[in-house]
Amino acid sequence: MESITLHNPLDMHLHLREGEMLKNTIDFTTSFFSGAVIMPNLSTPIITTYLALQYRDEILQSSKDKSFLPLITLYLTDSLEEEELKNAKSNGIRILKLYPKGATTNSQNGLDTILTPHTLKIFEIAQELGFILSIHGESNGFCMEREYEFKTIFAQIAQSFPKLKIIIEHMSDHRSIELLERYENIYATLTLHHITMTLDDVIGGGLRPHHFCKPILKTPKDRDMLLKLALNAHPKVCFGSDSAPHLEKNKLKDNGAAGVFSAPMVLPALCELFEKYDKLHNLQAFISNNAQTNYNITHLGKKSITLYKKHSSIPSQIKLIQNNIIPLNGGQMLGWALG
Ligand code: DOR
Ligand code: ZN
């Protein structure tokens, strides 16, 4: 049977939440991935080193696999001080996450104005300390133009701080791709949903709230150009699922939550996708090697995971005490399987 073995898969953009939600979703990632970049937009946002370290402990306690490497990120707020950044660095935290205020779930502590004397100072220190700046790059304009409207901010930060590595998280717009070529210090993560779906999958037929996410899924051209980057394992991009669990009732209500919960199916789905385009040989670079190089990850173990070309089904729901979480394409079949 055809199979592929992936060494140290990494998910460079993951939402794990806290408490019961964390306990019920974490093993979908930690059983198969060696590490992940963990987003800080919790209901109690990770704005200090103290909270970050506590969260790292909670993650490892909740995970069956204790060898998992959670790369915790620090949430950039207007009140983040130089000392706190130094403290974070000395405690092994290396990624700073920038959310524009109001751009997405739990971003109310984010930045109202991105380029202020205070943030410029923080970027300078972050550069000196060797932090990576991970950015949710969206304006508050028309939803299909938000990433594009943020482009000048990416360019300005990249130009002013040439030694600061900047990640365009969940790149969704083909017009962002040229930033990778233009600035040595700009990189990107790509999700499964942005490289395989478009706005039609959200509102083209009936309304599909489980496909609703930020940044919104875009045009066929955006999808196809981003897919090409992934399939060719462009050295400046790597996989970041942006798997973001929400309770079903919060997805379905009026003003429903943005987020696609893809963790239970991303690895077999990526195998199916890369095989379809005859690019399975590039999956290792996309899922691990590029990230190891670009984020300077040197301390991974020897975890590997073999996937087989055989049918598997995606769980239709994950049951929590009060409500369910619905995975991406829950209940459907895939042509590849884990283990
Ligand atoms: O769709 C999204 N959901 N995009 C984000 O940026 C945040 C995430 C979440 O936390 O639910
Ligand atoms: Zn995210």
C-alpha cells in the first residue's frame, strides 16, 4: 500500500484554547505533530511571560504526548514593555503575535494603530532580541480587501527592521505573494482551507458557517496561486493550519464566530492534496523542513508519522459537555489515513 512517512510535522499556526476545549482538541495535533506555534488569543489573552509559561504547562498537562513542543506566542498589546519582552526571551518565548484590534476572535486587546512610537520601539527591541513577529495582517476595510490594504504596513515594518523576521499569517490574497520576493525578512504560513477553498464555499450556495474564518476565503485565483506556493514548498512558506475550534452553537448563532477546526483531518487531507497534484515529494518541506529553517528550530526529537493511501473518515463532531465542535468536512471520507 502506498504510504508516506513525515518527519517531525509542525503546525506553525494553531489555536488550542483553554480548559475543556483544550483537553478535547489537543491530541488531534500532539499525537501526530512534533510541535506547533500556539496562538495567544485566549479569553484571558497571553499578554505576559507569566501567563505564557502557565499556558505552556496547561498544554503539556493536557496532552498525551509530552514530547510535543508548544511554541507559545506573546500577544502584542499597547502596554507591552521592553522589560517584559526581555523576560519572555529569557524564558524561551521567541514569537510575538500582532493582532489589529477587532480583526478577529479575541483581538480586542490588539493594536488600534499599528505603527506608533511605542510599537516601533517594541519592533526594534524584538529585532535585537531575535524575536519573530507573527502578524494577522488585515485592515478594517471591506472584507475581501483587508489583507491587501494591510500590505503597506508589512512593507514598512520589513523595511524599517530588516533583521526582524515577519510572518504573514494565513496568507489569503495572491497580491501578498510578491512581498515574499521583495523583502528578505518576510515569510508566510498557509492554511489548508485557504489553499483549497474560496468564498463560494462559504456563501456561494447555502450559508456554510463552518467555513467562515478570518481572513475570509477569497477568489479562485487567490486559492490557486497560494496552492501553487504550497505544492512547490516555496522556501519562505510553511504549513500553519489556523485550526480554530469553536462550539457549534457559537458558530451557528447570529454574528457567529470565525474559525475552521481542521486539526482532526489536516495531515491526511494534505497527503490527498499533494498526491493529486503529483507533489507528495514536497510535503515534507512544506510541513516541517521550511519551518525548521525559517524559525530556527533545532531541538526536535525523532517523531515521524506514516500515512497510508486508504480510506478514512473525518469525525462528524467532537462532543464536549455542553455542546459539540464540528471539524472541517466532518463526516466526509478522505483517501489517506493516519496510522
Ligand atoms: O478564523 C479565525 N479564527 N481567524 C483568526 O484569526 C482567529 C481564529 C480564532 O481564534 O478563532
Ligand atoms: Zn489564527
